[in-house]
Amino acid sequence: MNELKLLREWDAGAPALTDAARTRARFRLHQAMREPGAVTTIGRRPLLRVAVAAVAAATVTATVVVAQNTGASPPTQTVSAATVLRGAAAEERRLEKPIAPRDDQFIYSKEIIKETPVGGGRTKTYVDESWSSVDGSKKSYLSELGDGVWDPPFEPGESIWPPNRWSELKQLPTDPVKLPFALRNLLGNPEPDRPLRASEWPLVQFGLSGLLRKPVLPKGLRAATFEALATVPGIKVLPGRTDAAGRPGVGIQYVDPNMPRGGGAQVLVFDAKTYQYLGMRDQRTEGGTTYEQWSYLVAHGVVDRVMQRP
């Protein structure tokens, strides 16, 4: 089953939703992505913690004043979301080590996730190691909050988002101007020559956020994703954030004012000086308990078989 086709045709031919109905639908989708293990299924294949980040096109990009730790009376510097994300793109290009996996290989990733109940409680740490088939022809082993599962090979014509197949990822443009249009055409309505509508930006942001969850991307694609996010309306900056290791950082958040309480629990954290991407803060709810969640990638690479490490 082609899940991207299902996504594109989700509301095809249906009457337009009222504002109230659209708000309820967005809230249910957002909450479903946060259920135990945050596993959402479209068709038969689970999409593991795809980052949903819907924004309102009417919201302007925020600018904040961030204090620099340079002395007793630190100067201030105006930092915008675009500055942070473009800085992250430049840092990604500087540090990037391109790879070219073979179709018969696997993408390996090791991610650390820390969770603490909101309001206080014991912090739990999970180590997730996953092996994804490069061309989808072999069984993959995927881990979520410490629980591993064997994922069967792709069926002919089957697609998911974000793509697992390296060949599909390589088809995405590394031009940050073209990338949002490519995602709109892939996930929404394929109309290459039409400008993006305000109502399509949430879907574009969904696509961009999903790409950032991939541990390994073709050369230039992650940097282009950061730069493309800088063009999405509705981004705000959160100064004074820290990553899971306590390092100073600055947060970037996507807020949908149509969702209850504004939504937007997810925060991407970048180094306060270099803007290198450090990890993600999010929330999830299970059994009536809401958890603050930190996740960050500690290792990745290409290997020849499942359970092998770089």
C-alpha cells in the first residue's frame, strides 16, 4: 500500500472543514503521534516518531535577544529563527561526511532518549539502536524507547514518509528554495508550477521535520532542510535553552495557534555559539502521565548486516 498516496488523498473530494473541525482533527493527529511509543500507522507500516510540526502561515518569524556569556555585563545580540537555522546549515556543511551506501547495506543509528514526568519524578534513559535496509528489500530492525521490532521488507510500490530507501532520498532537491515545493508535490497536490498556499505550509513543515529525524541523508540534504525550515512562517526562537548534557543552546519551535494551547511542544535545540544541532525536546503522554522527552543522536553509519556496528 502506498502511504504517500493515502496522505495525498486523505481529504480528496470532501467538503472543506470548519475551523472547529480542523482544530479537532489537528489535535487528534498531534496527540496520536504522542501515544505510547509514539507509533502511528498509515496502512500497515509504522512510522516511528515522525516529527509532526504544524504551523500557521499568518504567524511571523520571531526575533529574540540572547545574552552572550562573555563577562559580568554581557552584550546582547539579536537572533532570528532564520539566523539560527542558516547557521545550522553552514555548520552541517562544515562537518558533513558524505556517504554512498550500497543497496544491500543498512543504515545504523544509535539514539539516546531521556524522559522525566512533568511535575517531577525519576528520569529514565533509553538507548535505541536501529538498522534500516537501504533499498527496503531486507528486514530492518527498529527500536523505539528500548523496544525493538523487525520491520518486513517493502512491498512493490510501497512508500512511507520519511523515505527509508536511499534512492528516494536522493531524488529530493538539495536546493532549499526547491525543497518545500518538492515536498508539497510529493505529500500534497502535485502542481509544480503553482506557488505554495498558506494552507500548505503545515504539510511542508511536516515533511521537513520528518527528514531531520533521519540519521543519515544524502550530501547537502540536511543543510537544505535547515535552510528550508528558515522560510516556513510561524517559527519562534526560545533563548536560554540547554541540551540533554546541560550545554547552553537556543531553541527553535513550531507553533500552530489553531491547536489547543497553541501546540508546539517540540523544540529543536542548537548550540548557542556555533548553531550546531544538538537534539530535540518534546513531550509524550502515556497512561495519563505526560513526560518531558530529550532525544539526541550519538552514532550513525553504514553497515553490511543487522546488529553490526560501524
